[in-house]
Amino acid sequence: MVVCGDDGLAHRLAAELRTVYGEQVTLVVPPNVRIARPPVVGRARAASAALFDRVVSATVGRTGGNGGSGSGSGGTGAGAVSGGGEGPRGERVLEADEASEAVLAEAGVERAAALALVYDDDETNIRAALTARRLNPRLRLVLRLYNRRLGAHIEELLDQAAALAIGDADGSGSGAVGDASTIVLSDADTAAPALAATALAGRGKVIHTDGLVLRAVDLPPGAGAGQDAVERGLFPLALLSPNGTGPEPAEGGREERGPRLLPDDEQVRAADERGVMVLEHVSSAAGPAEPAGRGVGVVPPLASLFSRRLRWSLFGSVGCVVALAVALSVVAHMHPVRAFYYTLLDLFAIDDPAIGAPVGRQILQLLSGLVGLLLLPVLLAAVLEALGTFRTASALRKPPRGLGGHVVLLGLGKIGTRVLTRLRELHVPVVCVEADPEARGLAVARRLRVPVVLGDVTQEGVLEAAKIHRAQALLAVTSADTTNLEAVLYARSVRPDLTAVLRLYDDDFATAVYRTLRAAHPHAITRSRSVSYLAAPSFAGAMLGRQILGAIPVERKVLLVAVVEVGGHPQLEGRTVAGAFRAGAWRVLALEGRQGVAAGEYVLRGGDRAVVVATRRGLAELSGRRVPPAHPPDSLG
């Protein structure tokens, strides 16, 4: 396996392939990436980090291509390769500025089974993918691309190129691709559902995957909670920590107080002091839900044309007109329709004075004229406000007065944009905070008519403008750990019970922040999430030919939802759905193409494709890999 990247996802993916699946891995990273300690997982964090700091690769001048002078394609400049050292988990590490032809050849792409290109830049990944497909048409390619439409075209193009090259090499022209598939993934799309679900604590977790919608709910701890879940036929996914806030590993490495993934029924019944996460519903989805507000264009909804104060003024004026018409009908003993008509004539100052009429009629005429004078500025304000609304329909909205119960989303980069779209699909009110006026997510926020506060969150008054004191949660997903931490600390000073979700890169920093915030605010929900950790299992599964649908965060651990071919898996084939369950490893949720949760007595056949939820170790066993004995726990760092 070859992994090329320039950020934490590359290191996470290499760790996943090496420690979970036991694969031989070559990691290609730029030289400056080695300056910062990469994230590591599990019990080997301290030892492997120290080892990584001590590894210094000898710089060896490499020539381009296969023995060429370096003047060939990709063999100069950025194509120079240095190193050849060993990483903290036994993977081979090469240092190169980019994945040129010379670098890919040095990494052994021509003999590799799969190549993952996970650079942060889409163009860099596409260029390297085209080169790799030319070097090895049978190679399985996994690309990290943010642009979905471009990714679909690139995937089709590379598969066609592989089919033609393999067909010509075999002399058959059939183009049988075999394992030479191209899979385009996005770390933002993989992590966004989990981040959005984490922010909506107490409302259940809704995980949208490709063609599948999973709804999980946390049952609070209490006598009979586990027994009730079993009797209702719900699928227990995990036993939560007794304190409800997440595990804190003990000095001896014990994790009994942490969440227990995929427990059996007996464990669920006996765990009254723990909350239970259960799978409440599984349904198929024909396609992605239409986000609220999509298709609005330049015509805003009618309710947004006028402010609430102006609407109340209009309603009050109409009420006065109706009251005057009713009073005229009673006083003058005329038909209500005629009375309403006379009232409108008086409002519009039609010259028909009630001379010689009863005193009541004259008084009502004067009152109608007065209401008409008051109505004129209201109508003028309505016209001006409507014109202003149309003129600013393409501008960013400000948080409205009285807004509450919303989610404050900090950061509108790649991750923040996907999280925003997911929250709006769930019809959750959102207020965004972004410091960069040119951020890519501002266009999406404008289209969805989501309020945005432009400003640096570290400056006073920015979070107040986002109504943080009335928000239900804060989701800090900027690329700067210190910015996310500062925002959460300030928000907690305003709302100590605020649900806070942080995107943190560094593992040690995340652990320290998590423990400190939990100790300082024991009754508030605090979660730290690593995008690279949530995304790495999907990329690793794709490199092994597995289809990973999504990840379900369970406190600081993670469960994976994957599609598995039943045929060739003795752990599944010929067994009932209930009999195929293995506690702590995997559970069959549904069958692809069938609605709802799979019946427990259904016998799995060779042609079935099962949707399973599994731990990382369990998925490795289903994949037929020999799981290394020093396997790290399924935790988020």
C-alpha cells in the first residue's frame, strides 16, 4: 500500500493500514511534514512519537525514472526523493515535495496493490492519479477530492483508462478491470455527518450514508433502561460511560469505565448505570435530502420581505379597519359589506362628508380618516422594506432578533461548509461565524439564507452577535486548534452548560483539553473530534476494496458502517442475522436493497450484500486480515 499526502490524514491512513490491517505501507510526505509530530493512535502514542522524533532519514540523491538522469517526466525539481527511513509503525517513509513520476516509481507504485492520494489540494491529487494510472493500470486508486462533480468525472475517466490499458495488455480488448478501480472520497463528506450528529446531543444521531439513513438515539441510564431496549427489539450499538461524558483512561490503561462497543443482550441488561446507544431506525434514501432554503434564488420567501415589527403594524391596521366597519354596521344599521365599503371610502379620504348624518356616523368617519393617515407611513415602510429585501437578497443575512436554540458554526472552510449543509438538511437553525470574507462556504450560506457573522472569533462581541447565549451548541471546526479552543472557553464563560464540539488535530492536546473541560464543566457535553480519524477508516477500507458508508462517533470511540459481500465470509454466510452477530466486533444491520432492519431469523446467502456496523478490529477480521496483537483501541485519540 502506498499513501501520499501532506497533512494528518496521510499519517492516520498509514497508521490504520499498518496497525489495524497489518499491511505493508509506504508513506510519501513532504519534508516539512516531519517537523511536526504526526498523530498516532492507541497505547503506542508516547513511544511511537518519541521514535518518530529520533528517526532521521539519510538524504540520498535519487535520479528520475528507472535509472534516468532526472530529466524525464517528473524527474526534476519537486520530483527529488530523499529518505527511505522507517516510520513509527514500521512503514517506509519517503520525503518528496509532490508525487511525481520519479517519486511514485521510487515508492513502488508499479508493484503496489493500492495507492491513496490524500493531498489537501485537488489538482495535486488528480495530476498524481493520472501519472499513477499510466505507471500501473491495474492499481486501485483512492483519491481525496472536495469537488464532488469533478470527482465523478475523474473517477469515470481513470476507470476507462484502466479498462483500455488492461484490455490492450491482455490482447483481448475486453477491458476487464478487476481490482483496478478508482474511488473518489472526501474527508469532509465523511466527517460532516458525525460532526453534525455530535452537536445535536439529546436529539438523536442521524447519519446519512450512500443510500442509507441511520437513526440512533441515546437512552439515559436508569433502572431497566437496558432491559427495555432489549425488549423493544432495538439494536444496542454501545454502552455509554457511567458519567455520560466520555471515558478517561486510567493510569493502568483500563477502559471498563469507557464506552463498550456492540455489547450483547446480557451486557445491556446488566448495565443499568450506563446509558445505551441504540439503533432506532434504518431506512433507504433515494438521494440526498434537499437542503432547506435551496432553490430560493433571488426571490426570498414572503415572510422575510417584512420585519416582524412591520408585520404586526400591518395586522394592527387591518384589525382597526375591521373594527370600524363592524361599529359602522351596528351604529348606522346597514349591511356589513356596505359598512366595510363606506369605511374604506373614509380611509382613502373620498370626499363624502357625513353632514346631517347621525353623530355616531360622523365620529366613525373621523376615526376612519385618522386610521387612514396612520396607515400611509406603514404602507410606505412596507414598500421600502420589500425593495431593500430584494436588493440585498444576495447579501449575507444577520442573525434575527429573538433567535434561540440554534447551532453556532465556527468556520466555513471545507469541513464547515459540509457540516452547514448537513445541519440544514436536518432543518436545524444555524448561525455561522467566519473571519475570511472570501471563504468558500459563504456562497453556500448565502444560497441557504443562513445568518453569518463576519469577524474574528477571538475579538470581543463576535460570539455575542451570533447569539451564543441562546444557542444550543457550538461547533468549532476551523483549522486552528487554538482558535477552536479559545472560542469554546469564551462560550463556556457565557453559557457553562453549552454543548461544545471541537475539531482538534493534535492528539495530546485534544486529550488534555477534553479532560480539563470535562473537569471544569462536568454537567456540560464536551466532544473533541479529529476529521482525519473519522475519515481514515473510509479511505483504508476503499484501498482494501471495502465500501465504508460512514462513521458513528460514540463519545471518543468510533463505529464503522460498511457494506460486506456475504459470499466468501464464513462468519456470515449460512448464518442467521442474529447468529452472525459477534459482540464487540460486528452486527448485521440491514441487507442492501431491502427496507428496514434485517430480521434476526433471516439466513444470509452468498449473493447478499450486508450492511454491517463494526469496530475497526471487527472490520479487519471480516476483511480477512490478520489483526496485529498490539491493536490500538477504537478511540478518537
